[in-house]
Amino acid sequence: MSGVDEDKLRAAVLAALRIPAERYQPDLKLGDLEEWDSLGHLELISQLESTFGVTFNLEDIPQLDSLAAIRMRLREPR
């Protein structure tokens, strides 16, 4: 199982949610920050797809509600 590039993940989260670096935590989940609401979630998914060159299925998107879940999904074979 390969790892996720944590620098890329962090950059994607910061860009999508438009938060300063000091507010980033590796265990963030939906609702932890006011910026990670339903609209922020869609922004994050879009940024992750662009950053990592992946496409998430519509049924996967609601399950990607934490950075832990996102890491697990990004580790799956494509």
C-alpha cells in the first residue's frame, strides 16, 4: 500500500478551504472548521481530484468526510 503525499494533501486542503496553514490539522473532518461545510466539502473534493489526478464516484463523495477517509481512498488502486 503506497502512502499519500502529505504535502500535496495539505496544500489541497488549504487551497480548497481557504484557511491559513496554522489551522490545518492532519485529523480534520467535515464540520471541524466552519469552512468545511457542505460547499467547502465540494470545493475540497474538486481540489483533491485536480491535485491527485483522480475522479471520485458520486457515491464516494459523502463518505470522504475526514482526512483519514480521504487518505484511505487515495491509497486505493485506481
